Amino acid sequence: MGGHDFLAALKNKGVWTQMKQSFSAAELAGLQLSVVKDLGLGLLKEWAKSKVGLGGS
């Protein structure tokens, strides 16, 4: 998954809001980009599953 997938995840307001609520700005800034990317994509997948009624994994 590339940068476009990461940006798509962050464009989802629910994903970005959940990340901002879970981490302070300093904590987010201190995380490796690969970790933030994986977290964002994981949250986006869970959001999409909930939208189609599959629930969390």
C-alpha cells in the first residue's frame, strides 16, 4: 500500500478524529510514519466493515 492509500485513510474524518483523540500532537509527531500509516489504514478498514454490517474483526 502506498501513500495514496494513506492519504485516503486520513481524508476519512472518522479515522483522523479517532487518531487525534487517541494521541496528542506530540505523540503523533513522534510516531514513525509507517506506524501512523498502518494505524490509519487499519481504522479505515474497520470503519468500512462497520458500514456494510461486518462489524469489527
